[in-house]
Amino acid sequence: MRIGRRILLPVILSGTFVQLFSVTVMQVAVVDVQRDLGAGAGESQLVLAGYTLTYACSLIVSARLGDRYGYRRMFVAGMALFTAASLGSAAAPSAGALVVGRLAQGVGSGLMAPQILSIIQSALPAGRRPAALSAFGATMAAASMAGPVLGGVLMQLHPLGWRAAMLLVVPVGVVALVLSPALPRVEPAREAKRIDPVGASLSLAGLVLLVLPLTAGRDAGWPMWTWLSLASAVVLLTGFAVSQRKVADPLVHPATFADPATRWGLAIVLVFNAGVPSFTLLLSMHLQGAQGWSPLEAGLGIIPYAAGALVGSGFANVLGSRFGPWALAGSAVAMGLAAIVVAATIDGPRWPYWFALCLSGIGFGVFTASAFTQIIARVGAEAATSISGLLPTAQQLGGTLGVTLAGIAYSAAEHAMWHAMAYEAAVFALAAICTTRLAGAGVRALAGR
């Protein structure tokens, strides 16, 4: 049992690492994929978007599956599927096969992600949860940066190129599966004997119809089907929300939204993540496109951001405990200011640019490592599973929306980087404003209780 406790966090956080690593590594690998497999623009977009599509759309249902069949069992199933799909993706003989592999990777990630938060909440005593959630945030920070850096190195130096970068997650998955029997076996709750089929169908269909046009619409020129899809998504997700009030076994427990602080917390996660993935993606695109950098140079060029993220996550617990939501607001403001400095200095002197990247990384690390702690602190036991699915869903939807909007800003005018970073600054300012409402709702970090 003592060994199980020691490896609990490394095993489940390995799932967090491979999920985010697989997102960021493909952002720098897609150009190599186009050359190697002859992928067209549409196939390249699906290689990037297919993973996000199946990942984001499966999270709410997966959280309930964990309640029904056990968190450990669903974590293992997700990790096994993800690892097998990663191996298949690395060996893909064509762009179509790679797209299928990426879709399967997303499903595996979607099965894992809610179980990680549920295991932290159910298997650890209250006093250890803040440190565990801080480690969860630090892992997200490390994985988000490891993808571009390690991916760039392998694509530059390894003969397998992008395939070697995709294979990096396979040994991590294998080790996690070997050690998974040591994870605690949490019995499903008695009331979780049934999964609402209507709610599951509405949520899955609604999220697919929402995420698909957001990921593919801009490159396709926003044809009519994208607008019909968005309109249908609104109808289906509204129907899902209504249905949850009328069924005996809702996928999302009504208590989840009973506290205004929880509602604001989910909104903040969504808004903040509308800026984070797009910031690193646009930076990588600009460095490799307008600046002519190689994938390796682009990966190494954001190391100050990675270093700042790790530093920020190390201080997140202390800052969150002392300042509560105001630490999140300060992080968002720091990232907004850094975005403006990046735009002003990316073609000029290096030291202000490195400083701005480091400042942005610190803000990212503090926010990511403490936001979930402060939100989960307000959620009762009956809504724990629901929030485990909703938080990563808000995270993914925010990232998807942000990549779309930031891409529009980047391609809308001659001064691309200025417009893109102005978008980033506006998003982080909005996140800071929303965080003041969270502070007004009286949220306190769990670590400070």
C-alpha cells in the first residue's frame, strides 16, 4: 500500500503528460508530416484537429463511465488505447491512417483525463490534494513545453523525424500500464448504476458539432455546413442542459452549478485557455514561417517560456493559498502584458523577448497549477465526478476556440504578429476580469483552508 501511494501521482500524471505532449508535438511536426506523407491541407488540418475533436467530445461521458465502472479501470482502458493508437500513428503509411490514429488517441485521452482528477479527489486525503493538484498543473506546464522542444530536437536530429517524436509517449504509456495495478481500486458509487443514454447522445453529438467547425472552418473558408453545424450544436447542447434537470441519473450533477463560484471557475478556465494554446502555436508558426527558423530552432526558442512555467508552478501553491483568485488574476495580467512585449520585440533585441516569454511562462505556471485547486475546493462530493469532466472540457473547448480566433487575427492583416498578440492580450484581460468575479464569490484555495 505504501508503494502504491508513492507511485499514485507519477502513474496518473503520466496520463496528463502524454495527453498534452501529443497536442503540442504535432504543432511542430505537421510540416514534416506533409512532406513525408504527402498530406494535403485538409488532411493536415485533421491530423491536428482530429485529436482535439474526439478528446474534447468524450470527456463528460467518460467522467460518468469512471463512476460506473471504476476510475482505475477506465484510466487503464484509456491509457491502453492511447498507447496503441500512438504506436499505430507513428507507423502510419498514409495521411488517412494517421488521421485515424489521431482520432483514436483522442478517445484514449478522453477516457483518461476525468479519471485523473477523480482519483486525486477520492484516493488522497484532503490535506494532500492541493499538492497533488499543484503537481497536476506543473505536469501540464511541462508537457505543453516538452512537445515543441523535444519534437523539434527529434525532427532535426533523428532519421525517423516526426515518427520518433510520436513514439516518445509509447514507453511512458507502457510503464504506466505495468504499474497501474498498484493504483487504488475505488468502488463505483451505488447511485452510478446507469448512464443516461439521452444525455450521453446529446452531449456527444452537440460537442462534435461544436468542435468540428471550430477546428476545420477557418481553413475551409467557413462554408455553409460550418454555420449549420454551430447552430445545431447550440440546439443539442441546450437540449442536453434541459435534459439533465429531468433525469434520475444525470451526466452532470445539478449541484455542480449550484455555487456561482463554480460557474465562474469553469468560465475562467475556458477563457484563459482561449489564449494559452494559441499563444504557443502562433509563436511557433511565426518563427518557422516569417522568421524561417527550423523546428529545432523554434522549439528551443520558447525554452524561456517552459522555464518560466516550471518556476511558476513551483510557487503556485503558496501564491494561491495566500492570495486566492487574485493570484489567478495577476497571472492573466502578466500573460497579457507579455504578449504585447513579444509582439514588439520578436524582430528586435533578444533580451526583452526572452524576458517576456519567461514572464508569460510564469503566469501560465501559476494559473495552471492553482486554478483547478481553487475551483475544486468549492465542489461537494456529489458533484466531484461532474467537475472532473467539465474542467478539462472547458479547457479543450477554450483552446479550440482560441486557436480559431487567434488564427483569424493572425491572417487578417499585414502586421500579423501584432494583431495576434493583441488578441492574446484581450483574452487574458477578460480572464483577469472574470477572476475578480470569482474572488467576489468568496472562493478560497483548498490549501488555505
